[in-house]
Amino acid sequence: MALVSEHVETDTRERILVVAERLFRQIGYQKTTVADIAKELRMSPANVYRFFDSKKSIHEGVARTLMGEVEVEARMIAARPGPAKPRLRELLKAINRMNTERYVGDSKLHEMVEIAMEEDWDVCVVHIECITGIIGQVIAQGVASGEFEAPDLPLTALCTCTGMIRFFHPQMIAQAMNKPSATIDQMIDFLFRALEPRKAN
């Protein structure tokens, strides 16, 4: 019985997040109220508060879901067989593509991201750490195959992630859209030169 109850609770939480994301997209985070979310679900605001203690925690849940989808895609690319170098390129470009598609073309979702970044929620920090870890995993595979050289793997992964920030961070992607900039492939090529094994003298 407890298992069924747990399943229903998980299902209700998921439905709240799905409806919240849809309303955030349609009318914006600031204008969406918990009462709006409750009305869409045909439940009382008090019932929504049973699952999320505030609108901010609903927002965090939606952000976690969106970021989680990027992490799933990144892990799938990292887990594929074959040389590390093309996979690392694919991984970096996939993160850029997904963040551009989801946040930059959608002004309402972009507003949600801006609020998340300003409030420096733990969910953003956890996401950055996760993506850095996945990048490090592919670099480690490249080191093992002789494609890359990285004496300090955590630092190399962090520097690679930092080097890609203009292509990863939703606000920076949006701000740089029509400004002079290196292309994503040029930036990746630049980072790859730093990862190339040093030739012995």
C-alpha cells in the first residue's frame, strides 16, 4: 500500500512540474502563480503546497528537469564507443544546441533561467558540476587512448568547461547571438590544441 501511495505522490509531483513548465513558457515565471498551476490541475493551492513548499521550489524542480535532459544526452554521448576526440566535439556542441533551442528562442524560459542564475540556486551549481564531470570522463578516455594529454584531469575538465562558457551559458549565448565571435568549432579546435599530447624532444 505504501508503494502505491509513493507512486501516486511521485506522479502528482511530476504532473505539477509539467503544468508549471507549460505555464512558465506561456505566461512567464513572474506572472504564473501557484493558484494558476493548481487551477490547471483541478486541485487546490493547498494541495500543491503539500508537494512543493513554495513557488521557488516548483521553479527549481522545473529547472532541474530541463537541466537533467541535457545531462542525459551528455551521458549518452560520453558512453558511446569509438575515439574520444569526435565524441568530445559532439558533446560540447550538443550542450550548446540544447541550451540554445530551449532557452534562447523562448523568452519566457529565458526569464526563468535569468532568475535561477541571479538567485544562484544549488540546482545550477549541481548541473555545472555534473556537466564538468561528464566532459572530464571523455577527456579521461582520450588520455587513455593517447588522443589527449591532461596531467591534472579535474583542472583540464574545468578549464574546458570554462572555455565553452560563451556557448553553454544561456544568457551569454543570447547576448552574443549577433556579435562578432569565434564559431563553436573554432573554439573547440582551440581547446583541442591545448589537449594535444606534447611531442617528446
